[in-house]
Amino acid sequence: MQLQNDLLLRAARGEAVERTPVWLMRQAGRILPEYRAVRASVSGFIELAQTPELAAEVTIQPVDLLGVDAAIIFSDILVIPEAMGLPYEMVEKRGPFFPKTVKSAADLATLRVADGVDDLSYVIEAIKITKKELAGRVPLIGFAGAPWTIFAYMLEGSGSKTFSRAREALYTQPEFSHQLLQMITDSTINYLRAQVAAGADLIQIFDSWAGILSPDHYLTFSLPYIEQICSALPEVPRTVFAKGAFFALEEMGQLSCETIGLDWNMRVEDAKRQIGSGKTLQGNLDLRHFMAHMSRWLRLPAPC
């Protein structure tokens, strides 16, 4: 089906566009009363994400209500460890929590490389439903967490400002760390290939905790695995967003992807110089500030 609005895909590929395409991270969220109504109808975030019809509904809401230039499938980066055999909970006002964590090479025997189609069938079904309901209006973005970010949660067990346990493992158990990172990478490739087969038009890789690593560790324990994922998905445009990785912009310019996402605190001019001319740059918007203004304009509760 030909897209009626392909601005995002053309921009990602570096083609000329008549205006800058707009979409928002977490655009299906609490700023929208329609989202809050759907969320209130289920027990919590995980049930919403695992119910394909509802996940598709909240994915499409921002397209209808805000007129954004792309939909991004409603899901979570932590579906990968769960599919590998490490379930998580979403604790209200605290975030994700893993009752069990991975501590050593012995724990790897309890995990598996996830099959993207069967182990994560609810996401794949949500993508299929969303594509049908969008009827070609805008592209659909699929996504996954970068292996280092997923690794950090699997070892730490929850969110953290420092992820000290995960970072310690890179120093004291490098062989184990590489083994687990490769399992996560293989699982993610399977998952994203299934997303593309189901209809995702563009893939984004989120390395949410890139900025807590040293430059040397980032180049050793993160970027090579991101490159594996990018190289495995040549069929669609690929975006890499590594939060806080200002120290690796030059190396990110060598990744097999079309687009590099920037933090709101990264200077566009500096990033463009370091990344080079071969990539499209995305982002650099202080989303919280923007959404606060939008909330006042729409007379909605501000994001918190």
C-alpha cells in the first residue's frame, strides 16, 4: 500500500522534503485523555501493551488527534528480556522491576534467544492491526532497546541513575557480558525482522542508558552490537538514538543506519560536524518543555 504521507521515510533517507516531519517519543501517553481512558480499562501498562487491539488503538490516537507524521507502535523495550525468559513488572510511580536478575554466566542457561514471531506475537499482531487501521496515512515506526540498555536492566533489576551492577560486570565479567549482549542482540534482530515483516516502515533503536558508560566501554560493549542489528535490517530505514552518547558521535556516523537521534542537550552544529554528512539527524527537541507548552495550549494536564 502506497503511503499518503511518506515525509518521515524520505527525510530518513536524506531526500528532499517540503517540511520537517514531526513525531514524538511516547506520543501515545498520558497527555491524551483518550489514552488515559484506554489505560483505565485495563489492570496496567503491561496488559495494555500485551493486548494487540488496545495497543493498536493507542498507537493510532496521536495520528488522529495531533496530526503527527508517523505512528510508533505502543510497546516497551523490556519485552525482549521477558521473551528471553526474564519477566518484569511495571510498578506504578516506580517503573520497571525484575523480580529475578542475571548475575553470572551460570544464569545464561535459564535464558533463551527469543523468536520474534512466537515469543512476541502480541507486538507483531498489534503492528498488523495498526497497519490495517492506518490504511497508508502515515508510516509506522517499530522499535527495540539497544543491547546495552537491555543488559543494564537485566542485571540491575530496575531503573537506576548509575546502573552500578551492570557497569561492574563489564569490568569484572567481560566474557559473560559479551555472551549476554550477544543473546540480546540475536533476540532483537529476530524481533525487529518480525516487526518489518508485519509492516513496520522504519526501525528505531533506543540506547537509553548510553550516557552512563565510559567512551571506551561504549565502543566495546554497545556500538558493535547496535551495528549488528542495523546491518541485519537493510530493508527499511534505521534510526539509532543513544541518549547521552555525545562522546561517540563520530563513531555513530559509521553505523549502518540512515538516521542518528540527538538529545535535546546536543548542539546540532557540533553533532553534524562529528557525525558527518552521510546521516540524517533527528531530534534535539526538549520534549518535556514542548509537551508542557502543548498541555497548556490543549488545556490538558502537563506530563510528569
